[in-house]
Amino acid sequence: MSSLLTPMSFTRGPDMKNRFMLAPLTNSQSHDDGVLSDEEFHWLTLRAKGGFGLTMTCAAHVQAIGQGFPGQLGVFSDNHLEGLTRLAKEINGSDSISICQLHHAGNRSPKELIGGDPVCPSADEDTGARALSLEEVKQLRDDFIAAAVRAEEADFDGVELHGAHGYIICQFLSSDLNHREDEYGGSLENRSRLLFEIIDGIREQCNPEFCLGVRLSPERFGIKLAESIQVAQNLMDSGKIDFLDMSLWDVFKTPAEKEFGDKPLIEYFAELNRGETKLGVAGQIRTPAEAEKAMDTGIDWIMLGRAAILHHDFPIKYEQDSTFVPAELPVSRDYLANEGLSPKFVEYMSSWKGFVSD
């Protein structure tokens, strides 16, 4: 049997029936106030029914000011609980682990969307973001923790902290953006403090079996590979997270920083001492062969994004035929509608070059 089809156990939470996770994909389908829409419910639950061992929401913002996209799912208010509970119940009922990704866009929050200036660890002239006060940093920490508690109340199996792609946790990690002179700036330990305090708070306030993951990305947005490797190792050494999700842009690429040579980026993380933490990757895994190649590096699971958009039942197709050929791009709007994408999501995908045919 392919390793992709074998079960996997986390330190906390339910077992995963296979090694396929649904990537947290922006889809702009929910309501303006962050309440779950029927369209987003359908999109996500169709993937759970399609065989994904773990189904993750899109980035769900933990503060209204942290919204990054139109139609973004929210987890910052009890007004979101009814929809989140409905979603978690359906995912879990389809034998898929339910994970809510917690997010704050920071300086990437559009002014017109949030009705004011975005925020950042330090003032950022390029985006017009203002610096968070120390009190606001602590409130941000508490709101991430409160969002996890809310997700648990909604019966999600766990949460993932979005620390990648230049959003606010990533902004704190970045020495290019974080110029703070208090305990949240300066050394890597200080720049990582917010992330680890959020983790500690979730562990203190959620039940002992609540699953917790973190997403990191090692390049772009001022993130240095050596520091990303160190943060990843520190997270694994802590024993406080259950999985680490490395978003590598392209899992088989070599590092952008030339001093690291030609070894594939994925290998720098696969060779870390992960203890009980399960390690997975995302980035341009589109075919069964690419999924198997990624697993051959010694990681524990893979995450599918575009491939899951094209095939809601990619894991089932793989189980039935490990050599199946995915749909070729571009695909029609009707094709995507049949895969559970609403007109809003299809319109969003049309902004991806070469994805949707005219």
C-alpha cells in the first residue's frame, strides 16, 4: 500500500485516515461579516467527502482589523459560532479531521476592507501600516487564543496558526519588518515570542486533546532560511504542537539563498529532529507522482491546494488508481462549478494566470 494511504496518529486529537490534507485556500465565498456561507460550506465539505484525511478551512481572521480578503471566513466573534459548528460537524461526519486555520493579515489588510490603516509589528511605509502598541500586541495574542477556544467550542478537532506568507505572525518573525525594541523585537527569540505565547495560551485554555498545528514559509517577506529552520526546530522541540505545515512555494525547489546550495528546500526540514511532531509540506504538488516523490523525502503528509480545487475527490481517485492523470489547465468555469466552486470562487480563480479558460 502507498504510504499516502496509511493512517497517521497525532500526539493529540483523532487519527488521520490517510496522508492527504486539504490546504487552507482563499476563496472569498463567505459573507462580509465573516459568517460562513452555504457556498463555502459546500466547497469544504465536498473535499471532506472526497476522501481528504484532514480538511482545513481557509484563513479565518481572529480580529476584524485582520481581514485580508473579501468574503473571508471569520472566527473573531460568537456570531460566527453557528456556521463554524455546522461546518465542523459535517467535516467530522465525513471521517475527516476538522481544522480551522487562524489568521491575521497585518499590513496586508486592505484599507478599503477594514475601514482604516492596517497594523504591523512596526510602522511600514510601503503599506501605510501603523505599529502595534505593546498593549495591542498582547491583545492580538489573546485574540488568537480566544479564536482557538471558539473553534473548540464549535467542535473543530483543532486549529492551525498561520505563520506564513507575510501575514502578521510572519511579520513578527521577519527582521525586515519587525523593528520593535521591546520583548517582541530584536533577537529571533523575541521575534518568535508572539507565536510561542499564542501556543502556550491555546495549550492552557483548550482541552488536552485539542490538535494544534503551525504553518511557516521559509522564503519571501523577509524570512531567512536559517531562521525559519531554527523556528521549525524550536516548535518541534517544544512538544506543544502536533503538526508543522511547511509551505515551500514549490516543494522541490532549491533555496533562494544561494549559500545553501542545490539541496532541495524540502530536505532542510525533512532532516530536522521532529520528535512527536508530524511534518508536512505544501507547494506545487499536482499529480500522484509528485505526491509520492514528496513523501519519499521522509515527511509525514502532503497538502494539496490547486490539485484539490481541480479534484474534490483526489484521495479517492488516487486510491482507485495511483496513476490517474489530473485535469489539465486551463479548465472551464462549468468544470469548476461541478467541483463545488461558487461563481465568486471561480471569479477569484480567474485571477490565477492560466487556470480558468475564457
